[in-house]
Amino acid sequence: MKPRVIDWDGSHLPEALRELPPGRYAVEPIDDLPPLTPEEDAGLLAALDQLDAGRGIPVWEIVINQALGCAVRVVARGPFC
């Protein structure tokens, strides 16, 4: 799901929120965020392209590696680290 920018008047529920499927959402104001640099923007787009192509790392693998202090990629789904 792509991020959505929603303008809210502070009292009425925007239609864009009504269109979202049920679930948990994190909402935060973006008015004071600095713009991305061209390099940051390009990096995020490249990362999203990799995920769309199915070349992402499963979250369980990241969690296990972080817990064990590993910085290596599990290739054969064998022993970690």
C-alpha cells in the first residue's frame, strides 16, 4: 500500500480515511518534515522497486539477526550467524 497524504480540518473525517481497509494505522503530521534529498528519494524508490520485485528480506530474518547481533544474510535458511 502506498502512503497517502490526507488533509484534515481537525473535525470532519476525511473521505480518504473512509476508503482505507480496516486495520491499524500510524498517523503523524508531516507539515514540519524536511524534504528528502534527491539521493534519499532515489534510494527509497529503488528499495520499493526491490520489494515489488520480491527481493526483500523477510522480517523474521531481520528480527532474528538483530537479536543475535548478526549482520549476515541467511541464504540457505540454515543456522543463523
